[in-house]
Amino acid sequence: MELNEFIDKDRVCILQGNKKKEVLLELIELISQQGEVHDIERLKDAIFYREKLMSTGIGLGIAVPHVRIEGVYHPIVAMGISHEGILDYESIDNQPVKIVVMIVAGKWQHKEYIKLLSLIVTKMKDDSLRGKLIRSRSPEEIYKILLNENNGQAIS
């Protein structure tokens, strides 16, 4: 499993918002433009419900909002970088979130979902990768960094 199997250049952005709700909606919008999720309202409800249960801010400036919903046939990833940081994300370490990676998978894709979540968290904990992503200035640059960091390493 490699990250580039689930993310493409059209689902990467420099986040414009500086509030948790705004950035989550930005990433949901990126996902909706691809037409792979047919019920965007269900996706919105699921993401915000998940955040209500517990923040997906995992520390180190990283948030990984993630859900499994019906009507999704393969895992989808969208990523946004916030240069200013999202102060109200309620991250576990109380630090501003600068990298948001959203994962959407099908309701029955538990194994793939867990592997993808693990892959993303492992990659984002790399100080060098995080620094490069946070310093990036365009979606194209973010995508290129992600592809270069992949190094053909797969997990099973």
C-alpha cells in the first residue's frame, strides 16, 4: 500500500481557512469535485460527528479526520496545509494544526482503512517530511513532496 494510490494532485491544497470547520469543509469540497462520493451531506455529517466524539488532532501539528461511510468504493485521501495553523482544532498537544489529511473509506473497507490510517500517521510523524510540507507554497509542490517521500516503500 502506497499513499499515491489514494491521493491525487486535485485533492491537495493550501488551506484558506483558519478555523477547524472551515478547513474540514475545504477538504470535503476537494473530495466532492471528483464525484467519487455521491452523498456529500452524509460525508459532512460523518466528519463533523467524528470530530464531536473526539478531535482528530493527533499532535505535532497534524490532524487526520477520518470516516467510513456507505457509497464509497475505495479509500480517498485529501490533504491541506495551513501556513498560519488552525488554533481551534483541539489537538491532543494543544498546538496549532498545520497539516490536515482527510481519509474517507467505504463502510466495509475496515482493513484498508486501518492500513491507510497507519501509513499516513507514520509518514506524517517524520520531522523532515512535515517541515517540507509546511514550507510548501503550492498544491503542486505538496503533491511532488508526497510522491518523492513515497520512495516505493509499501506496507502490507
